[in-house]
Amino acid sequence: MLAVLVVAAVVATIVGLTWSNTSPEKETFQQGKAQVVHEQVPVALSAADRRAVLQTVDRFVETAVARRDLAAAYDLTAPELRGQVSRREWARGDTPVLSYPVYRHGARITATYRNDVSVQLFLKARRRSVEPLGVDMELKAVGKGANRRWLVAYYLPRQTLGTAVARGPTAGPEPKDPGIGPHLSKVWFFVPLGILGLIVLVPVGLGIRDWFGARAAERAYGNRRELPPLPPRARDR
């Protein structure tokens, strides 16, 4: 049995190496100059830019996140965030920015590049039933000189929307992680290992039993080749 398993494993390995890719599709390459992606190099942020970034974040939280003036928030967004949404649609609430009952907020600049910064935003509501919310933001600088300003190009909460809504007094407990699969536990992973162990150990155990039986017979009868005499039959007595 063990030999059969070894042969099967060898055959499967050979087949996998020989026919590793059965897809009929072929790779195609476009002609032209190769595109080279350059990684951004961190740069120091000037004091003026730092103040401008934090002011934009504060203004964006007040107008867009807290929903106090959506129309004014439109001018604080970059095309990467608002997309094809018009000013009128944005003012009506058609915006990718989730609302939050802001009571207090804080911002921390985490990375600075040329005309590009990353910010971590922390939001807190007045009611304790509303959980605090963390948001990842990206701001980009546009314009030069006196017209230089920072716009919000990326805004994504690091928690789901369900954690930002109020929990009522009858709200149930948070769902727990069911583990691996809806019904199976980690114990089931040991079932195949147990079956494989039985396939290997059963023949070994039978062989050991036969060996001990042969040794016992040899000790009982020695090296005699003749079998012991049969007991006499009843009519010969």
C-alpha cells in the first residue's frame, strides 16, 4: 500500500511538471516605449505648506464630513475624489464622502512628497453610542505662488460604515469570527492526516505481528523440521 502511494505521488508530480500550463492563450506585448514607474521620494514639508494642509483638512471636515456646507466643500476636492460629479450633484449629497456627526477631530501628517501628502484623520462624535472613526486622506497641491492650494484627492474610512452609526439600546452583540468555514473547525484538518497515518501504520503493524508470531513459533519448536505427532484417535486406543 505504501509503495502504491509513493508511485501515485511520483506520477502526479511528473504530470504536473509536464502539463503545467494547458491554457490556449498566449502572451501578447504591445510595441512602443516601455513605461517606467518612478517611486515618489519623500521630501520635507515647509511650515507654510503644513499649515495650509491642516487648514484644508479642518475646512473639509466641517463642510463635507459634518455636512455643514457641501457646496463649499466642492472647491476643496481634487478631480481624483469627485470624479464626474457636478457641483450641483455634490451639493445635493451625491458625494463619496460619508457623513459623520463630528464633535471633535484631529489630523496627523504621515508622509510628505512633492506636492503630495498623506494624512490620518481621527473623528469623534458627541454621543458615546457613535464610535470614533479613523480616515486615510491624501491631499495634492495645485497652482503656483499665491494661487498654490491643497485639495483633497483621497478620502477613505479605515472602518466600515456600520461602526460609525449609533447603536441603539436593543442592538445585539457584534458578530464573532466563525473561524474557518461556517461549520467546520480546525479539528477536521486532522482527519486526512489520521487516515493517511492508518494507511501507513496498519501494514506496518501487521508485519510486526507476523514477525513476532514467527519468532514465537521458532522458540516453541526449535529448528525441527518435523511436525509434532498427532494425538491418537479414539479407535486406536
